[in-house]
Amino acid sequence: MLLEYWGLVKEPFINVPDPDFLFPSTKHEEALMRLLYVIQGRRGAAMLTGDIGCGKTLVSRTLVKELSPQRYDVAVVTSPILSPVQFLREIIYQFEGDKDNRINQRVDALHAINRRMITNYQSGKDTVVIIDEAHLVMEKKGILEEVRLLLNFQLNDRFLLTLVLIGQLDLEEKIKQVPALNQRIAIKYCLLPLTQKETVEYIAFRSKKAGAQRDLFSEEATQEIYHLTEGIPRRINSLCDLSLLVGFQEKATLIDEKIVHTAFAGVC
């Protein structure tokens, strides 16, 4: 009923990393371009950081979508609390499922990953490992060392693996603890919150993507949403989503500042 009331075909502000809803802001486009540059150029490693809710995971899911499975073999590690051996096993699982689930030794896990990379190389594919929530994964120094060792798999003229680290702002400090790893990160990029202008465009973009044929939020409402959320996409989504519900309950035809403030009281 809510979607029908606002003339929508899908929910515009649900907080899931759907690549179709990646807003092409200068920041997000730059982040995606830099990650692709490192992967396509086989430059070893890249790091994307940003505050909570700025869209890092959405960028990573869009990145995976951009990588052809015929050209790239991609493993995405999202489990945050792992021992070093569990970390290596998780990479293997993301590549091969349960095929090697009996591996319990670190050296066997490294050998399995190396075999995968060599097989990919021989078949003309590149190996990519993306570690999301990397600031949590790297809590254990042993895992930092395992990540460094993964980048030792290389030929004379190229890396056999491209590593993409995605995490919150403190990830960079953790990486600096291992200079040998830090020096191999070809590109680092920090994803910042949206500006006020971008926030207005973001709300319009997601509304249109969801099927809206008209503006759902007044200009004053979108400006207020920016001030209340500080331009953080996840907060914007939560506030806009609840604003649509409040507007529906009040039989409004347009979300105004009053509705936004009522909704904001419900998400604080």
C-alpha cells in the first residue's frame, strides 16, 4: 500500500547494497574507478575507507558486478571475527565452496590458494580477493601478516592476486602497523559524506530508480534531511524511508520539513 500510495514499484531507501541504487556522485564514481584501475592493472592492492554508512559496501558490490566472471575469479570475505587460519579457509570457501573444507593447517590453506591463483593464471583469469569490514578482520595482527603474505604470490612481471581492503577510517592505522603491507597498497581512497547538493540529488535519484514520476520531497525537506543526517547515505535512507511512512499515515502528497522532523524523532 505504501509503494502504491507514492507511485513506486520498489522501496527506494532500503539499506541494502543494491548496485542498481549506487548514486553516481563524484566521490562514489572516483572510488569505483580507482578500485577498477588497481584490479585491471594488476597493481597488487587497494584500500577504500570511510565513515560508517558512507556506501563502502555498496561500492564493493558494484565493483563485483563490474568484474566479468569470464575474466576475474573473485572471493568476497565479509566475516569479521576470524583467526588467521579461519581467514585463509574463508578465502578458499569463497572460491570453491565446501570443496576444501577439510583444510585445517595454515600451510595447506596457503598452498590451496596458490593453486587457485596458478590455475586462474594459466586459464587467462585474474584472482581478486575483496575483504569487507577489513577494520574488524585486521583486529588480529596475525591476519595482517597473512594478508601481507598473499601479496607475495607473484611472478617476475605481475601479481597473481589483487587485494581490495574495505573498512572504516581506523583501517589505515591498522595497515600502517605492517609497513611491508602498507607499501604495497597502490591506491588508497577515503569515501566522504555527501554534500548538501549531492544529498538533494541522491534523494531524487533513488526515488526515480524506484519508479517515482514526480518529486516526493520538497526542497526544504531535502535540505533539512541533509542537516539531520550530515550527508551520510545510510542515515539519509533511514530518515527518508520513515518519512515516506509518516507521510503515508498523514495522507500527505509531498514530504515537507514537518514530516521529516516527525520521522527523525522516530529514528533517534
